[in-house]
Amino acid sequence: MTGTPSLAPRPLGATGISVTPICVGTSPLASMARLYGYDVDEDRAVATVEAAFAGPLDFIDTSNGYGEHGEAEVRIGAAVRRAGGLPPGIVLATKVDPAPGSDDFSGDRVRASFAESLERLGVDRVPLLHLHDPERIPFEEGVAPGGPVEALVALREQGLVDRIGVAGGPVPLLQRYLDTGAFDVVLSHNRYTLLDRSAAGLFARAAAAGLGVINAAPYGGGMLAKGPEVQTKYAYGERDDRVARAATAMGEACARHGVPLAAAALQFSMRSADVHSTVVGVSSPERIAQTVELASVAIPEALWAELETLVPPADGWLDPPA
């Protein structure tokens, strides 16, 4: 058996920020049924944040754009206010987004998005602020004078945030943003899992350069938590049949070793030396406790070796290598 990953805080690269290796993801708390297939009412959402405050995980990830009216941030803010302020030791990160229904990602919008987030969250600053899903605009627009990157850099220079990150999906685009030298942290989702290794090179390069590396959605949108027979989509979309077949084979391999597939999926991300924290979306207080339990499952080296033989071909990944 391998040793289970420690939940002790670790450096987020060379950013000067330390976080637990699991980050509480809050997009489900915005009750986006169209994306996740279920609703989360306000009481349950606030209780989930309070459970996060009381638990062993000190890193919480959210976004201005989670919900039509920033519901995830509003609900986190309700928990913050009930607690009399953000509890000591909690690292809260958010992201800037265009206004709902708008494609405006200008520098002015970045500043407005940030101000909205602070008000909703009930805090006067955050240590980490991300440019969210920059694939929504051309790269040239993102780095243009008066654009979002310039505005984020200014917020950091003014001391309003400690570090800035870029958080999105497509690996080649994230690499272009990192190549500007403006960013301290990178976050990618669904692209470093048991089923898809698209972000492996990006993460390795970023970690080697001292950047913070955050991997989100280790379950691929649910397929590696619920199983492909329940969640037929990977990364919220229909994928190559080979992905589902690989997930089925991985589930069978895990069952032979008495290991939940979700535990292997979570710890695959956690055991990477290039990943400093892994974002797991939660929708109830119980999910936080379950996530911590999955991180403590002992997994034999023989299973890791078998799982590597079952990875789908690279041409079926979200961002196949060039």
C-alpha cells in the first residue's frame, strides 16, 4: 500500500500562500441545475460553507460568475457574516467574470467584477484573484492595453490582491497567458484526471517556474465519482466512447482492489508533485466529510500501475498533444 496524501497545508508554488491540498469548490452552491442536474437551496449552501470553515480544508474557491447573480459568492458571504468575519486561516479565492449576458471583459469590467465579489463575500480583500475562462475572448483582447490582464496586474500592484491567476480550460490558451509572465497561479479543469492528461505538461512547466498549480474537477464532471453508467458525460459534454470504456475498466480495477473509483481519481491529482491543490466541488456538508475520507483511502501501487495501462489514447483527450 502507498501512504495516503497528507492534508497539511503546503506552499502554493512560490506565491507565499500556503493551502491544503484539497480546495473546496463552490460552483455547485450556486444551484446551477442546468450544469449539474440538481438544485442546492440557500440553507444547504450556507451550511456547506460553514462545514468547510469548521473542517480540515482551509482553501475555498469561488467566482463572480457562479450563478446568474453571483449566488455562490452571496451564500459564502452569508456564512462569513454569520461567523463574524472570514475565519482565521481560511484562504478564499475568487475569479473575475463578465456581467451576466455580456461579453465585456474589459479592464473596467475586471475592476467592477472584483468590487462586486468583495461586497458579496463580505471581505475587504482576497489573497488570490483569477481571470476566469479567458477562452471567452480572443487572446489579443485579453492582453491588450486597458484589458483584463492589465487590470489584474494593477490590482496586484495596488496591494488589493496578493496574487493573480488564470483559470480556464484549454491548455494551449492557458500556456499563452502564462507566457506573458503576468500570472502567479494557473488553474485548469477536467484536463488532469485518470482519464485525461492534457494539462500534464502545462502543470509541469508552471510548477518548475515557481507558479502555483491548481487542478480542478478531478472526477471529470462526475464520471469518475459516480461511474460512467450513472454519469455518461465527461467534462459536462459527450465524449469519445473510449473514455467511458476506460472509466468502466478503471472502476472494475478499483473494485478488485477494494478501492472506490472516486478515491483513486482524487488521489491521482493529489499525488502529483506538480499539483499544489485540487478543487473538488461540494454541494452539501456531507460531501466535505466524504472528500476527506476519500483522501485517506490506502491505494496499492499495483492499482496505480494498472490504472496507467487503461488511460484512453491521447487523441481522445480534451486537448490532445500537438
